[in-house]
Amino acid sequence: GCTLKNTEYVIGMVVYPGPYTKIMMNSKTTPFKQSSYEKVLNVIVVFELGLQTLLCLVASVFAGLYIADDQKEYMYYSTQNSPLVGGLLRYATFFILLNTLIPISLIITLELVKFLQKFGLEDDLEMYSEEQDQPMRVQNMSILEDLGHVDYIFADKTGTLTSNTMEFRGCIVGPKTYGNFEMQVNQEEESSAEYLVESPDYKRNIEYFSEGEIVRISYSQTPLGHMSCNTGKYTQDNPNLWNFDSQAIHEDLENSCDQLKLLEEFFNCIVVCNEVVAFKSNTGELKYLGASPDEVTLVDAAKMIGCVFLERRPSSVLASCFGSVKEFEVLATNEFSSDRKRMSVVVKHSEELKLYLKGADDTVLPRLRKTSYLQETKEAVSMFSKNGLRSLLVACKDLDPQEFRNWLTRYNQVKAGFSEKQELESLAEELERDLELIGATAVEDKLQLGVANVIKELTEARICVCMLTGDKMETAENIAYACNLLNPGWNIHKISSDCKKEIFSSLSSIYRELNNHPTGLIIEGNSLQKSLKYPKLYEVMSQCKSIVVSRATPKQKSQVVSFMKNKRSVTLAIGDGGNDISMIQTADVGVGVYGKEGHQAADSSDFAISQFRFLRPLLFQHGRWNANRIAFFILYFFFKNLIFTLPQFYFAFLSGFSGQTLWDDWYLLLYNSVVTAAGVVMYSIWDQDVNYKVNPEIKPYLPFLYKENKQRNILSIKNYLLWLAYGVYGSFVVFLVPAKAYESKVLVESGFTDGLW
């Protein structure tokens, strides 16, 4: 859907209706998910059906023999039916009599238990986000028990491990780098750090014409415009401090003729090549909204330096570039997509036609012409990545008017029809070549609170955490070290080749070196996609304590999750964006995070939370509790029904296999639904073997309890057979003790002999 903001009214026309809307074209059927316990339950039900069939066959054979022997003492058998027909009729009789071996009420009661367990999760204040005023949400009750047996966690980086709170840290323009790039590792440690807040002396009030009127805009040159001092504290309520010294840029703008042109083009691209919308806040300040936090941060950074995005009009963008108001006419926009990894716009200003482009380095570099400072830019981008910063390359190109008019004609024809997205992308490819490199940006996405501690505990619980990101390998590696996903003492293996033979050789080498020493794997998305056919890949991945996948597309994320899921491992995928939906829906357990880019992932998930750290109570407490409760519930249900049903079969040997029931009709009817239901249901809702809120001293041991619980695997065929043996033994006791007692003619108070009637 869409939201209308920053305008009093709108005149709209529906151009792409019904199935042609983006939501409908991107939507797909939500896959059916079945928990690991339900799969075991299906096997048990089939076994019990086989057992019931066997008992009915035995009873029907003996019934036929009784009829064939013409047992006169059994008046019930004075029938004209042959032994074969009588045996078949008794088979039907006993099939109905022994139907409680497979309790129909099991599924209904199990769904009731899961429904009530759901409230225990949603009411847990430890998973409530005060900042967003958002509790956790259970959207798929059928897989609650799988939370207690997770083997692999596949996590997106941006907005999931990080907070999606972007901070502009610097850039490289031409051959010169601006900014401070010391890596800040842990957010908990930096929460009290002091930052430098620069206030450059550029215009804070801008006037321009809009719809025939003079508009006056005021803006702060720092995100904390009300601050009077140069330093400020980082707090959770106000995390976006201006941590960039722009003095060097201003000096070059005033003194450097060579650098001046590059800086102007760089910031022109920042303010033009985006989908940001400007609006006035209640205090009259200029603020920005956008689908991507990166774009908002870059536009905001340009504003702080002096190149201000003022207004987005239907066919143009208005900006004040270092005191001069300019209007850029937007002639064409090639949108960003997860496959393209770049965005470009064609603008006209002062009779000049220019293409501005920004995007990931791996898609932009092949489209550049050679420049004298290309190597400096590559080194700077590598340095940004090693410091855990997100980088985008910025480039431009002068266009020939005649060639562009021909291109624009074809572009408008394609956009006017219901053409495939690939046609627009192929047209964009024609323009996005022979580009002139301008520079690159560096933005920091801060880690969420508590991420490092949670990942450390997940690793202790023998859960392999895999980070899947579209960032460069160096960026992904440094973020992984910062959040305890990788450890300097581990054996770290990296694979980034595009050659299938080299990839297989590297995996074979890793496989031979596997031992008890902790191992981590860093692999690029394309390399991983090609390695999925390597026969020992699962063995390699299963021995790694952590896996980092860089340059991963949404499709590749889904493929690696599907690969591990098909190996009978319980997988959990967690993400916050629309490009994570495929991964979330593929995994056994999908967890969506309420992100700053929307709630698409949360709405498409099985469980929705607000912070990555909420995985700790979700898995270690509720997941473990519910796995144990439901396992006991299923085993106990079959156990009590064996004790209840098998005496019916034993009684057939004393009643001539006539089909006479041992139990009263009301007892048969109410045994599962009333007589034995309440106790096991209450146990399955409230049982808590350990609770760290009551006993805080056990909190450090939760990961080890979780690991032990996975290894024990309470609901398994082996454990079921043990409970089956207990049930058979119990049924013999329940039947034989009263049967032997009644052999001595038990008398009641009236003096009559007691019996069934």
C-alpha cells in the first residue's frame, strides 16, 4: 500500500490496477509450514493405525474360529453367518471399538494448547519494545515447538543486527578523502562517548519561489541544532549526532579550483539521485522522509555541509547548492533494485544533460571509464569496508542530446506499456556505461543494543549463526567481528572466487582441515550459489560455528536457507525488509523484525519482534518450555490411550470376541475430552522447569540447557517406543488385576454378584 503525507489533497489516477499493482505482482502464496514434532506425530499415527489394524485382524480371526467351532455356550453366536462373514463383521466391530488408539481429540486439544501458549509469548514484557510501543506477535501457532530446536539462524545485517540508524562518517571525492574512520565496535561501550559536532557557517535561511510565492526555509546545520556546545552525549533517545568534521570540504570549496568541480558534482548527485521527500516539521525545520535510511542520511549530510535538497516537484528537484538555488529537471529515473544494486537519474540544468548514478561498487566499477584516481577510490572503499562502513560509489556522465532523445522515446514507450521489468533494466544498461567516477560515500549503521551478547549465547547453545548481507566481504567481516559472530582465535576461511573449480578446491581444503578447533566461513553470494552442488558442503557448513555470506541477493539468501532446511536441520531466518521475505518464508521458523523500512517482513513472518536481542527469551525460555511441554503432551496422550484401549482387546478373550465393550458408553465418550484432558492441558500451558526471572542465577546456563534439550530430543521414535512399552505394561495391570479379582465372584452390598451390568 501507500501512505499520503505532507499534502492537503491529491488528485490521482489508477494506472496499474488489480493484478498489475506492485503488491499483487510481488505477492505469492504463503508456504505451509509443518513443525518437526508434527512430522514425528504423523509417523506415530501411522504406526498406531497399523497396530490397530493388527489387533482387529487378530480379533476377527479368533471370532471366526469361535463361530466355526459352534460354541453353544455362547448364545450370541447362534447365527446363520459363515465364519468368514462373521470374522469380517467382527473386524469392523473391533475397528470401531479400538479407534481410541488414535485419539481424534489429540489434534483439537493440541491446537488449544498452542493457542493458549501463544499468550504467554505475547504477554512477555521482556520482548516488548518501549521505543516502538510494540509487543512481540505470534502469527503461526503450529510451529511453536520448533523454537526449542533451532540448529541454524540466518540473519540479515541491516536493520536486523544493526539498528538501521545511519551516520555519515565521510567520503572520498576525486583523490581526496574526508572524515574520521576509526571503527566503533560496540554500541554499549560507545553510548557514553563524546562526539565532535561541527557548525559550519553557511546560510541557515533559504528563500526560493514555489507556485508563485516566496518560500522561506530554515534548517540546522547539525542534527542537534539546539545544542550550543561542540560536544554531545550519544543517547538511545537521540542517536543521530553529527559525527563528521566538514572543515576540509569547506576549505576546498573556497580555495581549490581542481577539487571544487568534483565536490559540486558529488553533492549534486547526492541531492538529485534519490527518492527522498522534503517537508517542514512543526518547528519549521527542513526534514526528510525516504524509503531507504541510507538515502535520507546522505541527503541530510549534504544539507549539513551546505548543499540542501529543498523540494521534489512532479518533474524536477529544487536544491540550494552552497547558497545558489538550482532547479534540476528530471527527465528519466532508473530505479534501484536488489538485482541492479544501483540507481541513476537523467537531469537537465543550464542546458546540460547529465546522468547521475550511485550504487554498490561491484556493479558500478565495471561501468566506469579509466580515471587517474580510480585506484585511490578503490583503496578508500576497501578502508571503509574494513571499518565496517557501508559505501556507495558516485558517478556521472555527460549525455549527447540527440542520442538521449532517441533513448527517451524508447524509454517512454516501454514505461507506457505493461512491459517486463527486464526491458527497463536493459534500457538503463545502455546509458549506464562509460561513466566518470566522482567518489564514494561512507555511512555507519550502528549495531543494535545487546546483539554481541546474544550471538555469543547462541553460539554457546550450538546454534550456527549465519549473517547474509549484500555488503562487501570486508564490511561483512568487520561487522561479524564487532558482533561476536567471528572470533580472532578461530580458523577463518574466505572464499570469493567465481571459478567453480577453485571454489570446490577451497571447500575440499577446508573439509580436510576440519577438527575440534572453532571454524568460521566467509563466502561471497555467487561463490556460495555455485558451491551448492559440492557434495561435502553440508558437512563443511555444519562444522562451522559461524558463517558470513557477503554480496548475497534475496534469491541467494533463500537458496542457502533451503539447502540447510533440506538436510533435516531446523532453520530460523530473521530479517526486517521486504527483500528478506523469501528467506523468512523458506525457513522452518521465520522471524520478522519491525524495521524502519516498514513491516513487510514482520507481516510475512511466523513471529514478529522489535529487536534482535529478543531472540534470547524467544528461544532459550519460551522455545525450550514449549518444546518440552508439547513433547510431553503428545507422548502422554498416546500413553493414556494405550492404557484405556488395550484392555478392550484383552476383554475380547473373555467375551468370545463378541465385540462387547468393557467400558461404559459415557466413559468412552468423555475419557479424552473431559476425564483426562484438564491435567495434561494445564501442564502443557504452565509447566516451567526453570525460570531465570524467578531464579536469576541460572541465566548464564540457559544456552547450555538449550543445547542439552536439543540433544535429548524428547519427542522421538525411540522415546515413543519406550512410552509404548510403559503403556502396554500399564494396560496389563489395569485389566488383569480387576479380572483376577472378579474370578472369585465379587459380591456387592445387595448380595448380587458384581459384573458389567
